[in-house]
Amino acid sequence: MAILEFEKPLYEIEEKIKELKEISESSGMDVSKQIETFEKQALEYKKELYANLTPAQRLQIARHADRPTFLDYIKLMTTDFIELHGDRVGTDDRAIIGGIAKIDRQSVVIIGTQKGKNTKENLIYNFGMPQPQGYRKALRLFYHANKFNLPIVTLIDTPGAYPGMKAEETAQGTAIAENLREMAKLNVPIIAVITGEGCSGGALGLAVADRVYMLEHSYYTVISPEGCASILWRDASKADAAAEALKITSEDLLKLEIIDGIVKEPLGGAHCDYEMIGNELKNTILSAINELKDINPNKLRDDRYNKFRRMGVFCQ
Amino acid sequence: MTVKDWFEQRKELQIARRDQDLQIDDSIGKLWVKCYNCNAQLLRKEVEENLEVCPKCGYHFRINARTRIQQLFDEGSFEEMFSNITTADPLEFTDTESYKKRIAQAKAKTNMNEAVVAGVGKIEGNLVSAAVMDFEFMGGSMGSVVGEKVTLAMEEALKRKIPMLAVTASGGARMQESILSLMQMAKTSCAVARLNEAGLLYITVLTEPTFGGVTASFATLGDIIIAEQDARIGFAGRRVIEQTIRQSLPADFQTANYLMKYGQIDMISSRADLKSTIAKLIELHKG
């Protein structure tokens, strides 16, 4: 597993403990008391480390190569997933995957951005950066859910919509805009979760939802800290300062009343315990569906409208 | 004075003179202006009378919201609304300069209080609710105020059951308001959904330049999408795309003509025809 820069001291302590255990086993010396003390200290250190991370450090967890992807969550929290491919007019964008599945006994239409864990996979999934055709595939699946009265779940982990020539020629902006507008019209509950990177319009294009959650170490922003630094600071190396100024952490967004809740991650980040994060996420989604599923569609739409209508801060 | 001092002084004078030169070239309101497109020296007054279009080559210069309103609406018919809504600094954002200072500078420079003017007015006798963006105010970026005023203008159209017009000119989202500006995309698009459900005509006019979060929200959601001649319109900026795909893009990339070729807009209009085109469209939709 990849070790992040700020995790190195912790990693060294853990290595030392392992070494000590090996020595004690091979020599028959009983140092279990000492090991126990060290382990306790290491755990304390670990808790303190992860409780005090800077936004830039948490960004690294959000982008961790081993972070669970959409397809991992499908395995972890759904059964009977059947993928529904394609936008029906020419393309099956692999950066957005969608289908129908059961979460416990509830059928849902579940859609998400997919990232790879290595270069080969990332070439298939375009690093989780959708083309307009991906948003259009999502839209036709939204309509499908609406038709069969199924709740919609979206899982978002994207560095943004793909900035390419073909994407512009096939109207990236329009594809996102239409999703924003059409999501407002749907009669079924929509639950969106930012699981890793929630970058800009590319993330929002799947997130006009009745409930929006973030995983503890995920981030959600109008522009990547790197992009912001290179535009406002004219210096991409100021990304740490930008990450701070942009207020991108889950706690910040909860405070700003942009999201409805935070899904707690295992100590060290979601990649440290797939089972646990899978369960946490599943429980969050199920309880949201239960809250929303009996609400009359008109009220559901009105509530969704008012939720986004309220967002924004200005003087009057 | 030492020789060194003399050189220093000379350098400073040169720098001061350079700034003056720039001012003469740049400033609107001076007697002469130069067309960026054909380099012709033009009389300021002639350009003005020609709707800020180069009389030699027809190039459409950027215009601010006030000028646009003057050109589009019947004389004296436009009533500005919601101008009491002004910028806050909820995140206390500071990059190389504070957001508060940037706002103050933009206000001083443009004599506007934000990057959009909203209100109702008549276009050849047709009453419409309108939001007109201003690129001079912080690059027409959309923060909470722009999102709110655009939404209020749409809600005004709903209330009065009249068509909605949005004229866009924007570099995208206002980064200094971070997530709050992203949410304006959702807010304005949800308001468009209500216009759709009420069956009201929504016309957008995309002008030079329209990019980013504005392109990816209310700008491209018009029932009718008109691009003004010479406008550049896109989602991602040209430089970002070139850096990503590591190849150079065609010269006409993201121009109004390019978008027309790829079926993204209904039509291109010259500035001279814009008013009558909008009026005609409104008339035709009355059935």
C-alpha cells in the first residue's frame, strides 16, 4: 500500500514494533508488555495525526491510489448489480458507470464516476474524467429510475469533467447543465455521495440531490486547489494555500450547509478498511432512502428546489 | 546626481511613459481606438454609433451590461431590479489579495455593484425579464450574487408569466466563493426547470466570452440559444485543453462558428440584428 509523506513517521513506528515482535519470537524473550505500550502509543499517535491533518494532506487521502472506487462500493454494499451501458446515441463512456442493483432489499439505480487503481485501469476509465456522453448516459439512467419509481444513488469521485477537444465539440457544458436542470424535475429520491474528489461541474453534474453526503476525507470544490493556485496565485505550487482558502473539507461544507452529513472513515482513510467504509456508506444511503421514499413527488421536488435555492451568501 | 542615479531616473521616467502609452491605447472614451482584429484606427464616436462593432471589419467588441441593455431594450423601458443584493465575503478569502479588496476594485473600475444586471424591460414592445452579465466586473464570474439575481429574474418571469432572457459574458465560477459559487450552477439550473414546467420561453444570448460554470448551467439551457457574432464559448479554457491533450487546437476552436458547426447553438446573430431577432422569436412563440 502506498505510504503518504505525512504518514512516514507512523509507518516507521509500526515497522519498529513489527521488528520487535520478530526479535522477541526468535529469541524467546518476553517483551510483550513493552510491545503493548508501544502499540498503545502508536495508536494514540495515529489518532492524533489523522485528527489534525491539513486540507492538503486530506487531499492526498482523497486521491489515494488504493481508495475504494465506485465498482468497489458496488461489491461492498450492493447485490445483483446489473450494469446498463451506453448513452444510446453512440458512446459508452467508461468514466461513468451505472446500473440497477439492490441495497439490502431496496432496488436502486446507482451511477458513479469510476477511477482506476493503476495506469492500465486509468486509461480505461480516463482517470475518472467523464466526457459529455457519460453525463448523457447518467441522464438516461435518471429517466429510467424515474419511470420505474426507483431511488437514485450517485457516487462521485472525479477530478472534473474531461477538458478535451472532442468533449467541447460534443458540448461538455450543455451535458452538465442539462443534468442539473433535469435532476430538478425527477420524482424519485436522489442521494449523492462525494466519495473522493468532488471537483467542479463534473461532480455537480451528478449531485443535484435530495441528500448530499461526503466521506470524511473527500473534498468538494469549484476548482481543484492546483487550478485555483495557478489562476489566482499565478503559481501552482501554492496549491496548499489554495486548499486551505477554498474550504473544501467535509467539515467545512457541513458548516456551510452545502452537505447533509459526513460518512465517517476508518482511521487512516477509507482505503484502510474496505468493509467498514462499505458498511458506513450503505447505512447512510439506506437511512436516507427510508427518510425520503414516502414523500409525495411534488413535495420532494419542491424540497429539492428549495434546498439549492437557499445556497449562496450575499448582503441585502 | 551620480551617473547611476541618472540612469535610474531615466528608467523610471521610461516606465511612467510606458504606462501612459498603455492608457491611451486602452482607454475607451478617448478620441481614437484601434480594432484588435484589423488594426484599423477608428474614431471612438463612429464605433459607438456602430453598436461597438468595427466599421471596417465588422469585429464585435466586448460591451458591458449597461451598453447591452441600452442596445437591446426599448428606450427607457428597462427597470433594474434586485440591485440591493451585493457581494459578501463568506469564506474571508484571500489569495495574493483579499476578495474584499478585489470587489472594491471591481466596483470602482466598472461603476457596477456586481457582474450582472437584472430587471424587466420591453424588446420591441414585448415585456421580458432579463439578466445581463458584465465581463468587466471580475471577468463576469458567477458567485452568490450573480446566481441569486439570475434566479430572481427567472422567478420574476414565472410570476409575471413573461419570457426570460439571459445575456451571458463570463469566465466561469467565482473562485473566491468556492463551493458557494459552484452551487449557483445548481440553483440557476433548477430555476430553468421551473421555467420549463411553466412553459415559458427562455432565450439565452451567449456573448464573448462565455465559459466554465456559466456555460455548464443556465447559459446553455435556453429553449433558443443565440451566439453573438465573434463570441468564444466553451466549457474548459483553450489553454487547459492544450495542456491536457498536448496538441494545438484549430484557430477557430470555441468560436460561435465552431459551435454552430457542432450543432450546439440555434443561430449566430450580429449585434445589429440581435434585438429584432429576439423580438421576432418572442412573437413567433406566441402562436
